Amino acid sequence: MNKWIRGTNATVLSIAVIGIFIILTIFLHSLKGFQVDLTKNKSFTLSEQTVATLKNLNQDIHIVAFTNSGDNNGFVTRQVTDMVTEYKKQSGKITYDEYDMLKQPSMAKQYGVDQGGTIIFEMGSKKQNINFYELFVGQQDGSYTFSGEEKFTQAIKSLTSTEKHTVYLLSGHQEYPLNAMTILKSSLEAANYVVKDLNLFVEGKIPDDAQMLMLLGPQNDLNDKEAALIEAYLKDKGKIYMALGFNKDMATKWKNIDAIMKTYGIQDQHAIAIEPKQTSLYDPLTIIPEYGPHDITNKLSSNNLITMLSLAVSLNADGSAPDYTQSLLLKTTDKAYGETDINLLAQSKTKQDATDVKGPLNLGYAISGKDNKPKAVILGGSTFVLDEDIQNQGNKDFALNSIGWLQEQKDQITIRPRQGDAFQQAMITPSQANTIFLVTIVFLPLLFLVIGGLIWWRRRRG
């Protein structure tokens, strides 16, 4: 009798647990859009920029993926499919079809695709093609990261945006070359900027279509004629984005660069920011500044995304330009100081003394005119725009946010997609694959079955 009661109780309890699980599953499934992302880097949580882009879609976007079943690229295809699924959850304007090149060659011919591993975004007659290999960024250790969200969102924004912004990167003063800023350039182009190089010494004028000038990492000064052209451009409706480089003689050889900053009431203090507290990650010349309250930095601050500067020059708003408003973007802690003896700094013998600038140091300003319209962004450092640094933390978001603010593009002041986790590719032999199959699919289930059978037999006999 007792055995029958115990058996009945166990059966009822099992049925109850299964019933609760089924009801909970149905309830959670009924919650539209509900999901919990437990991955380390929130791999299945779309960025603020992506969500906003999808929510604002007012035209249908058709996504078509062409795969090749003979390439054994199931993992790659699954990554793409999973990402598209997340996009479809955010917008009913997204539709998706997948075709196998081997089984449906006519569809590939219709779209002009000659190889598998291609994804197409189309809106009416406009199309954007992305190869699967562009979605995966290889690392030196053999691993790779998935950048599908960034590429997908860029493709959608490129299709839906009709406004173009032409910006010119000044050259001729040992600024950073474009091939050292490929990520910044491609990100700007994906946001519908037209990026062009401008050597004023060669061209002799600023083109009429220039909506902004960018001076990134100059080591040498502008000459007098170049400075006059730039000043005339800025007095009209021109805008400038200045991110200073390094010159050990900047106190005496940056006359025209300093004069342009002075126009907006910004003083170059000719001192390199030093953070005395050295860590295992960063040297004293690498500054992780605090953010000032501003549209450019507010979202970075709330998302705990830092911006890093190296060899940053200390700046100060000296009140000499009352027609402009200087808003502080970046500053150091009060423990930092500005080294004015550059020769001593070059010998790695820097030590704070009475001639140095006391912290906190100001490293960046956003400048607005009397009409509250953006006029300039002036930064004491520029290394954050380089390919080797721009992917660190909030560097890219800070660069693009400040450019977007200067161009009065509120939708470009956001937090962008991050790269996914790094995946390590494991290379195994056919015999190793067979061993893994036999152990996981055959032997382990069989072992549990045998153990379960023995336990059942012993309980029945007892």
C-alpha cells in the first residue's frame, strides 16, 4: 500500500512539474519581444542605434541570403540567420529569404550572385550586398569576432538615408593618413558622409561643397595662407573638427593652429597631460578622461564607455570669445598635471614642478555660436581615431558622436553596435570527430540508460 502511495505521489508530482513548465513556456511565448540575454557581452541584445533605426523604418527592407550547402558553412549561416531574426523582432518592415546556390541557381542568377555566402539588403530598386566573410573579423590568435549587427545596420541606414554630408580631411602637416583611419572613414561613409582629402597648398581654396573641415593629428603648423583661407571659411558658415597631434616645439611653432583655436576662445596650454598613477594596462601618457555633461558624451557616460587619449595637449577656455559658448567634453582628474618641459618628457624624466599646469586638465570642448548652432569641436588628443585604438571602449562612439553633433545629426549621437564575442576555431581530424560523436551521442546516453536501469531494478527488488 505504502509503495503504491509513494508511486502515485511521484507520478502526480512529475505531472504537476511538467504542467507548470508547459504553462510557463506558453506564457513566456505569449509575451511579444520578451527575452533574457545571458551571454557575456549581450550578443543577442541589439544596440541603441540599431533599435532606433529599425523603429523608424517606414519602408520595407527585404533581406536575401545566398548560401552554399556544399561549403559546410552552417555555423556562419546560423549566425546570420540569428541576427536577422533579432532585426525582424524589432520591425515588421523586415522580411527574410534564404536560398541555396546549388538547389536554386535561378534565384542567384536573378540577383546576379555568383557565389554562396552573400547577403543582400534591398529596398525597392536600391540594393546593398555584403559577403559573409565581411561579417567576421579575424584576430591574431586565430579567433574571430562577428560584426554582423554593425554591417547590417550600416546597410539599412545607407538604403534609407538620402542626405549626404561632405567633409574634408586636411593634409600636408603630417596629419594621420587616411590608410591609418580606415575604420573611421568607412564608418563615416556608412553614415552617408562623403570623405575627401584636401591639401590647401595644392588646391588653393576650400571647395564649395565642404560642410566641415577635419584636422586630425597635425604635427606641423598651417602656413599663413592656409590659415587665412580657413579663417574666412569659418567666419562664414564653416565648421571645423580639430584633434591635435604632437610637436615638441608646439609652444613656438603652432602659431596658426593656436590662432584658430583662439578664435573660439580656446587656449592651447602647450602642456602634455600626465596621469601619475601608472597601471599594468596604461602608462602615464594614456589618459582616461572624465566626461563633461553634453549631448556628445551623455550616452557614453550612462553606458560606462570610456574614451582614451594618448599624448593629449591641455586646453583651456580663456573667456576671450564671448560670441561663442565653450562646453567642456573631456577633463582629467585633479591628480593629473600638464608637463610643459617637453624635452624632459622626451627623456622619460617628467616630474611635476611649479612650471607645470595643475590638474584637473581640460582636454576637449564643443563650441556653439550665438544661435546655439554647433561651430567646432576642439580636442587635445587624436590617437582615438586611429585603427589601432578606435575600437577600444567608447572611442569610436565618441568620434562619431562629436562629428554627428557638429553636423547637427541627432540620430548620429548614439551607442553603436559592438563586435561580438571572439570565437576560437577548433581544427579536428575525422577520427577525432568520430570519437566525439561516439562518446556524446552513443556511449554517454547508453551509460545513463544502464545506470538508470540498475537503479530501477534495485528499487523494484527492494
